[in-house]
Amino acid sequence: MIDFPNHSRSYDQTRRAVRFWGHDSAIEASFFIDEGALKRIQPGADATESGFLNAFDRNRDLICAAAARKYVRGSRGSYDLLAGDF
């Protein structure tokens, strides 16, 4: 089962997404939630790095729940969350 104990997150300008990490025992997986998904879950978010990070922080539980649904153990190292996942 995937868990999200690490509250670190960062904005990846190249991918235009917020990156965060989950852990399944000793396995670490990277997750990216793109700007479109963040705008969908928080329509009034500023379209800036700090705006997207704030939108992530305000909706962390919802985002982590969607990430947990998308996660498949041992499947891959990273997962993308898009607007359609919300």
C-alpha cells in the first residue's frame, strides 16, 4: 500500500507539474500532478509556481488519494496525474 509521509513537493518547470513522492515499504515512487489537474481542483489558483504549490498544499489529501488509486506496485517509477483523474 502506498503512503505519502513526506510532505516535500517541488514545481518542475519543464513538466509544468508539481512533483511529490510516495512510499510503499522501501519502494519510492514519484508522482507529478500537472497544471491542468491543479486548475481543475482549484480553479482560482494563480498560474505561477507559488500558486500551483499552494493549490497542491490545499488539496493534498485529494491529490494523494488520486495518486494511491493510480499506483500499481512495482509497475513503474513515476506516475502522472492529469485533469481526468479528478
